[in-house]
Amino acid sequence: MTWVDELEQRAAARLPRDVYDYFRQGAGADHTLGEATPAWDAVRLRPRVLRDVTEVHTATTVLGTPVETPVLVAPTAAQHVVEAGGVVATARGTAKAGSLICVSCLTDAPYTEVRDASPAWWAQVYVLRDRAVTRDLVARAVEAGAGALVLTVDTPVLGDRPYPYPYPYPWPGSDAPWYGGRLLTDIAPEDIATATDVTFDDIGWLREISRLPVVVKGILRADDAVAAVQAGARGVVVSNHGGRQLDAAVPTATALPEIAQALAGSGAETYVDGGLRGGVHVLAALALGARAVLIGRPTLWALAAGSADGVHHLLETMTGELRRAMTLVGARGIDELTPDLVERAG
Ligand code: FNR
């Protein structure tokens, strides 16, 4: 059992069963969920030796923002069911670790509170059926100083999930959905559904209305990654939404290398998430071409187990594991994590 597995057990003991199930679930028969971590486990490394590894540094930049660690926090909805203002506690823990948080649009905390807790933050958005609501969300993200918009593109409809929303739903004390910290009393919940007619052109639209860099999350193919960058994206997140959308989607560890290779030299950055549970996984992802990784469920377990301190401890632990793994493969900095370190098993 890994350290993150133990953390999950602690969280499971504290969370109401249906909240835990909502966080943990995948989609369908959980094939994609189940393959995520084993795909990282299968990566084998060829370490370099006889390098002076007295000093090993994990600091890097993401879209020009300095971070102490390439382990970033993925957007996850409904952190308020763990604790009131959960996303703000997560942001505090993130900032203390010198990392960056990508905030889900499905949150009850105003962006300004997130920003005050963690100046390094990106806003995750969907293009909704009601584009005026999307525009309003984007305006508030810009106003609060988001460093980028992260457009999630793998959710034209929800995946086949047994536990669609955490209880009590819609949200505690309200009959209306929350979107980007705003209670949408004036809008029908069905208008909060994601639009099904979203295309690459919407990347340009979001850039235009925000003047922020746009990162496209949910890419699993090199041709889509190239098209997204041609449409104006500054980065992509290789992601299958933590196995919660298309069951049978390819593991991100498998999809990452061809996407990173296709974007090499374009100036766009490649990130990855899904099933990363330790420093060696992070090292493998960076060696395969990711600029940084995002962590989803473990941040929820950490929040449930220890609030802001729990999230801080999680990020510090994964970064410590990464530093040790870097030392053992003879890499003194993130830029020395190159594809020749990796050999695929099997
Ligand atoms: C998510 N994810 C997600 N993604 C997104 O773009 N917007 C969102 O609101 C959410 N909400 C959400 C809730 C919960 C409970 C989970 C577990 C995940 C997906 C998330 O950003 C990320 O892609 C995966 O969680 C990464 O996989 P791991 O680290 O959880 O294995």
C-alpha cells in the first residue's frame, strides 16, 4: 500500500460514504480509472550515474509563473462538501508548498478568496449552453487575476457515472447551482450544462474575451493537441478526466509521449494528469515531455484528512519523492528530465 493509499483510507473514514463515492468514482466499468496508475507503474527508467547530485532543484515555471514544484493541483468540483470553503483551504496548502492551483468552476468560493489564498491560480471553465453565463464567469476570473483559463473539453455530456453529484445536492442551503463562486438563482440548472457545440474556435473566443492564456484540458491525441495550439492555446492538459468520462479512454501515460513530441518546439506547454500517485510517477511524466503534472483525488483525500495542512503535506511529500527520484537518476534540475531516461516495460 502506498502513502497516498493510506491517505485515501484516512479520508474514507472521515467522509460520508456517498461523498467519498462521488470523489472516488470513475465511469462505466472503471476500466480507464483502473488502468491509470498501473500505466505509470509500468514505466521503467535508465538512471544516469556519476553526476554530481549534491544540489537537486524541483523549481520550474508554468506559462512563465515560477513554482517550487511541478506538482500542481487539478480542478475538482464540490470541495465545500469536505469542509466549508474547502477550495480556499486547498489553495492555502498549495501556496504554502509553492505550487499552483487550478480551480474548478463548480465551486462556492469567490475567486477573490482563492486568489488571496494562492496568488498562483488558474480558472477552469466549461463552455456552457448559456454562453452569457460562461462570459460572466470568465469576466470574474479575469477580474480576480487568474493566470490562465483552463478549458475542459472532454465533457460535452457527463460520463456514465453511478454517483453524479455529492449530497446534499444542489448545494447546501440552496436550490440553485454554484458556478465560479456565484449562486445562480436566476438560471435553470439545465442551462448550466456544458454546450455540445464547442469547437476549436471557442479557444479563440475565450482568448478574445479574457486576454488570458488558454490551456485546453482533456486532450488524448497529438492531432487534437496540434489543432488546439493552432487555434491559439498556450498549453494542453493530457487528461481523461480521471477516468470519469469515456470508459475505455487511453491511459494518459500512454497518450503523453506522442502529444509532447508533437508540441515540442511549438512554444506551447504540455501537462498531464490522471493516476499520478508518487514522485517516481511525476519524474516519468516529466521525462516523457510534461512540463508539470496535476493531481486530483489525492488533494481531496489530503483536504479531508488535514485541511490546508494536509494539502501542503501531500504536495511536499510528492515533491520530496520527486527530488529523491531525480537524485537517483542523476538529474539536478527539471530540465535534465529527458526522454532517454525512460524505457517502457513490456
Ligand atoms: C474532477 N475533475 C474535474 N475536471 C474539471 O476540469 N472540472 C471539474 O470540475 C472536475 N471535477 C472533478 C471532481 C472530482 C471529484 C474528481 C475526482 C475529478 C478531473 C480532475 O481535474 C483531473 O482531471 C483528475 O482528477 C486527475 O486524475 P486523478 O489525479 O484524480 O487520478
